Amino acid sequence: QSALTQPPSASGSPGQSATISCTGTSNDIGGYVYVSWYQQHPGKAPKLMIYEVNKRPSGVPDRFSGSKSGNTASLTVSGLQAEDEADYYCSSYAGGNNMVLFGGGTKLTVL
Amino acid sequence: EVQLVESGGGLVQPGGSLRLSCTAFGLSFNRYYMTWVRQAPGKGLESVAKIRPDGSAKYHVDSVKGRFSISRDNSKNSLYLQMNSLTAEDTAVYYCVREDYWRFDLWGRGTLVTVSS
């Protein structure tokens, strides 16, 4: 099973929006609702930001939203703030051996 | 406080072995799937091994099958990863993670494993 495909970088100005894509196949993203997004600041553990495509855990600002169309999932960060600058990883259930696949990560820069 | 605390990382020679441990605090450990996720320096995340709440089923990514083995002791709220035949490609921070319906909602701080001569 191959990793999911993410762009290496994305950017946006403070107050604007940025969208990060995550492309898989019908065997992972396209076939299940179990798509998640994680935020990771340097030297820190990842943090769950979105699960089941578009659900936010308690405490995650509603500026973060998720969606899915076909085999591609997306994370949108609205009203960008300096603290949103981080690496973002998507993940998806992929059936098979019951393991989760990750994307390669996207570095989000707030200009 | 709900937290996961890893230990056991360090420097090991190629071909060597290491056993990672993770202790859970403040959560019903025996209710959850648990997973080890690793991150090589400057690289992305990779699920390495996963275990059912009762330990009756275990899953390992192909790259570690036959070398790594996940286990747990619910009486000690503990998760383990036995790593054998280590190579430089296994160098990474290893995170202990709670998994709930294929989402990782609680992470430890990680423990660094360095494989080098």
C-alpha cells in the first residue's frame, strides 16, 4: 500500500484561507469515511485536528474544516493565524491489514 | 491527567534489539486499540504496529514483519514494541498512540531510537 499524496508545501496570509489536498485511491480515501488530519509543530507530537472526514475533536477551532470528494480529501484552514504554521498530515483507513495510511505531509506557512 | 509515556529508546548497533514500553495514565487502557507510529528524522509518519484491546490480534506493517512484535499487559496499563534485527532505516521517533476507529486521538511524546555503529 502506497502512502497518500500531499503537496509538500502550502501557504497563505494571515486572515486568509489555505487548503491542503490529500489524494489516495478507491481502496483508502475513496472507500471509507475514516479520513483524519493531524497538525504537528516542530519537536512536538502530532495532534488530531479532523476525523471521519469533517468532524472536529473538542477544543479544535472551527477555523479547521475537512471535506472529501472521490479519492481526494481536503483540509481548509480559514482565518489563518501565525500559530497555524505547522506540518499537516492526512491519514486514511485502507482495509487490508487494518492499518492506517498516512500522507507524506504538507508544511503550511503563514506568510 | 490522561497521558501516554514512552520509554526504552536509545542508541543501538545495526542488527541489535530494543524493547520500547509505553505506560498509560488516566484512561481505560483495556478498551482501546493501541498503535506504535514512527517518524524518521525530517520525514513523515508511519504506522508500524497495532494491537486489539484484549491483545488477541496484532498487525504489523510489511517493513517490520518478522522483526518487530507488539504486545500489551492490560494489568499494567502498558504497551510494548520488541524490535529485533534493527537497521539504520528503523531510526526514528516512536510514538505510542491510542487509536479509536482508525483515528489517533492521544499521542505520547515519543522516544528516539537511533540505529548506528
